[in-house]
Amino acid sequence: MAATSAFLHLDADYVVYGAGAMGMAFVDVLLKESNATIVLVDKQGQPGGHWNSAYSFVKLHQASNYYGVNSKPLERTRGDYFSLASRSEILAYYEEVLRDFMASGRVRYFPMCVCDNPFGSRVFHSLVDKQVVYRVTDRAKIVNATYMATIGPSLSNARERYEVADTVEVVPPNALPQMQQSYDSYVIVGAGKTAMDSIIWLLDSSVNTSRISWIMPRDSWLMIRENVTPNGMSELALDVMLAAQSAASVEELFLHWENIGFVGRIDQSVTPMMNHCAIAAADELEKLRRVTSIVRMGHVLRVEPGQVTLQGGVLSVPGAALYVDCSKTPIAPHPPVKVFDGSTIVLQTIAKCQQVFSAALIAHIEIRGDDEDSKNELCTPVPHPETSQDFVHRMIVSTRNKHAWREAGLDSWLRRSRLNLEAHVPDFRHNMKLLWGLLRSDYASALLRGGVSGVEARFCESLERLLDHQHSPHGGPLREEAPQGAPRREEAPQGAPPRREEAPVVKCSCRSARSGLGASGAWRSVRGG
């Protein structure tokens, strides 16, 4: 960083690095539930994080009803859980949210600025003029909302992952709507939701499936959108839990879940190895299944005119070809660290695959004023899953966290939070159906002895049984993969990466769930969680 004569000093209760989805959700709760003053710092010119660089045809993969911030609806119609906001709608929404923040008089916003050590520094500088350097008062807490940052495909160079000949055209999905010519072949590289979105865009643009090839290193399990809604979840809850009891392995569990419509896959003859919490509607799955040229020969090594060399062979590509690179994982895997560590808060997912809700809840837990250990007990990180085994493990840790939230008296806030998917679950008539189903199942004794906590404990035991003989790619048992380490707190030199402490291993067992609620307590728990 260029030399500077002095800092520009700022006074605030919090300095928040990152005005993406998690940072905005956190700040919103601070503003609505406390008198805190906030300095909001972001490297981009407007709020919205990765949505600023996303491809124009992307939409939310979850319902708009539980995305954004708690205080402001994003959905057009209340109760429409199939409304998926577009990129432009989301960016406009965050502009409005930011205006609300600024109107409070308690938020100062610094776009085009960056902190070189968001784990421990209160110093940040302008990207436009690095001689402009700000320092926030020492009493301010540091909130790192960049740890789980999503990297859009337009910001990732395919040449970092495989060789590309100079005469070959490889583009991110952002380039598709700007095409000025037709191609004989369209080759989609990648197996995730970005690749699926790109294929659906091509099909909706009347590209014949015979001209599309899909390089899919790993197949993926997908959650079915119609059943990842409040109604769908209420209807399937019992079957999801019963499947865990009857399955003999994680693979068999997903087959059971597929049979009830909870998850799906592109090809029913292939067992998926990947699970990134991606969501697809039933009609989207049908569209994707129309693509017959699916190449399962591992990762791409080299792309050159007329052919692609992969780990397991060579794919011939006829005519003029456009390669659409979707191979970058949007959310890079990060080791879980302590959410609360001294004067620093590191925003992470604490409910499986629900980043913005997690950020809002962390803010509420911060405002409660508990001691650090108590706050961390409510915020065991739930890393983004990579595999089916990961997905099951994350479900266990999420369930454990939910039990801790109830024990801490957070029920009322959870029911009011629009970002909490479970707060949208329908009224008691549907819950009564669930209650009756539980009483007629193997969960009956657990329900009567421990209410919803007893049912969750039994469910966790079933899932843990499936993971007992499974191991992560790193060789450790997945059910113990919930460390809570922390970066060191001292101010690092500008430009130097923060050092990390080794983290202890934390069990994710739900067997500690309290019992003794009785039948009436069970009913209250099933009604309100």
C-alpha cells in the first residue's frame, strides 16, 4: 500500500467487511434490534456481493420469501414460494435496503474499499486511491462477512484449471446472452447448478439438444424445489425421518429420499457423488434429461480445436464450438472457525445451506449480550457440503444447533424471522398430520418422552449410524467434522494473510437433547419448533 501521512479516523460500534448477502442480513438485524452504529465496507461499487458479477439469466434457487434481509420482503406475493427473484431484482432490492440503512443515520457506507486483514484489522483503504486509509476506533467489533464469499464464474479464469489453446473460445455463462453468432457445438464444462442454468438457457433459446455436450465430472443430487417449500417440507417431514431409520447406508438413504420426491438426479442409472445443496424444479430436471451427450470422463485437462482431453479419455467436438466454463465451485471450502472470537465475528452458515438466515441469527445472538462461550455454543458452523455424506453430516449439526436455540429461548425470534425457512411452515392443521404420523411410527416413544427434541435426537442417531462407517476424503469420520478454530487476533501487517490456530474437534451428536416435555410439550414443540 502506498505511503500515507495519516489515517482518517472513524467512530462506530461495528466495522462490517462485506456488503454481500450475509453482511447485509447481519447489519439489518443490528439496526432493527439495537442502537449500534456501523461502518460498512465493501470492495465493490454497490451492495449485493456476488450478484454484481453473476450471469444475467441467473435467478435465486430458493424462494424469494426467505432471501434478503429480515426487515424487507423480496417476494412479490406473500405466500408464493415459487417466485424466484432475478439478478436485476436482487441488486435493486439491495440498493433499496442500503438506502434504508443510510436513512437511519447509523450506517456509514464505504464502497470501493478493502481491508487486507478482515479477521483482525480495523484499518481499510480505498481501491481508487490507496493513499486514502481509514481506521475505525479500537472499541469497534470487527465483522468478517467475506469468509464465505461466493465467486461468480465471470471472475474465474478457466485457464487456471485446464489448458486452453489460443484459437479455442472458452467463455463464462455471462457471455451467452451477448452471443453474436451461432455455433455447431456448445460444450458445457461443469456439473453444478451454474452448468444446469446454462443448459436450460440454451434449451429455452431453442438450441437443439444434439448440439449440446455436457462435461460432468461428477453427478449431483438435487433437492426438488416443489418439496423444498413450507408445504412440501411439512408433507415430507415424516417420510424423510423414516427413511433415515430404514436405510442401511447413506447411498440407500438418498434412494429413499428420491422415491418420496425430496431429492432427484439427472440420470437414475448413475449414483451421484456430489451434493452442494442445489435446488431444481421437476420441470428443470426433465429439460436437463433431454441432453443425451453427457461426458463422464473426469475433469478437463486440455481444450484444443476439435477435441477435449479429459482425465479418462478424449471427446471429439465437431465444427465451430463454444465452450461455456462452469467448472469453478462458487463457494470455496473453508475450515469452520469460531464465529465469536474476542472482538471479531466471522459470519458462517449455522443452519444447513441457509447463509443469509445464519447471518441474521448471528446478529441477534450478538445483541443478546451473552458471554463468548455461550454465543459460540449457539453457533456451531455448518460448512457447505461437497458430498452426500457431507449433506447428512450438515443435517446433524444443523439439528443440534436448532436444539440449542430452543434451549436458549430463541423460539419467538425464530418464528418472526422471514429468512428462517421453518418460520414459513404452515399452521397446526399440517403439524397435526405430522404429529399423528409420528405417534404411529417408531418415533412415538421419542416424541412422548422428549417432544421435538426427542424426535430430533432419534433422527440424529439414525443419521449418525449411517455415517459411522463412512469417512471424509481427508480420512476422518464425517460425523466429527465440525472444528471451531479461530484466526489469531493480533493486527497483521497490511497485505499479510492472517495466521490460523489449530481447532479442536467437536462432536455433532444430538444425543444430549433433553427429554421430559411430555405429550403436551411435544404438541407445543411440533406446532412451534
